[in-house]
Amino acid sequence: MRIKLLAAACMLALSACSPSLKHDINMPNIPAAGVSKNLNAGGVELMVNPFIDSRSSATIIFYRDKQLKAKGDAAAAVEAKVKQQLEQGGFAFNTGAPIALSGELRTWEARVSSGFPAEVTSKAAVYVEVRDPTNKRIYSGEYSGTASKEHPNLDEKDVSETLGTAMQQAINQLFADQQLMDILQSF
């Protein structure tokens, strides 16, 4: 009887350590990068084209046999955060600006493992390119970030936070690229 009770308690404890991800999640919140505070573009005009989602799948969370998606447009969420940071850095947006920034969401995913403790590992990658007034590509770069967390009781919030942190790191790299920032401010 004791062994059965102990086995049942162990099963209950292990199942409590398993994340309960059953449905698609809300779009992860991407924290502010903070690096745009170092910019002082002083109203330099820039055109930002809509970012595209070039991921092979819209799946954002891989957990056991489930592939979960985020509700909303992931590329638009990344574009909005980049534009917000550019605006805070002093850039102005104009569709007739002499220089255009385009972006591409290449990776944004979390892999969740159950066990004790459960773990989530997230990664993100964004590609951007800058084109001059003749539509010639004058600069491009890919920026990436990762985040992970271990916890006995991982939940949707934990997974979403690591996704947001991974994308924040990618955007931090973008704004830390001094050559890119110099080109954006040179027109």
C-alpha cells in the first residue's frame, strides 16, 4: 500500500512539473530594448517597409507533440517594436524618405521540455536591410537572441517571457550595430 501511495505521489508531483500549454498563446510582449536612448537622430526621416515573416512555420512553441501559434501577426509585432525604438531614438517616418529599412522575421520560437524542473529555451532572429534612394541595398545584417528558464512549474507566462526576452536581445543587437545606426542617420 505504501509503495502504491508513494508511486501515486511521485506521478502527481511529476505531472505538476509539466507545463500546461494547451492552446495558442497571445503574442509575446517584447520588452523595450533601451539602446535607442543612445541615439539622437534629430528627426532624420526614414521609411520603414512592413516586416515580413519568413519563418517556415507560424509555430512559436514546440511542446511535446503540440505546435502552438501566437495570436496575431508576429512580423508586425517585431516591426512595431523596432519602429518604437527608432522613434524614441529621434527618427521620423515618411514614405517619401530617401532611405528605407526593411525587415524579416527569420526565427522566433520556444522549445519546452517537461520534467523536473521543466525548461523553456527560446530563440529569435531578425534580418534587416537598408536601401538608398536608387533602391540599392547598402547594408544588411541579421541579429539574434536567446533566453531560457527552468522552473518546477513553468506556465504560459514563463514561456511568453522567454520569447519576448529572446526578441529583445535580437533588437538590442540591431540597435547596437553602430554601422547600421550611422547609415540610418547619414541621409
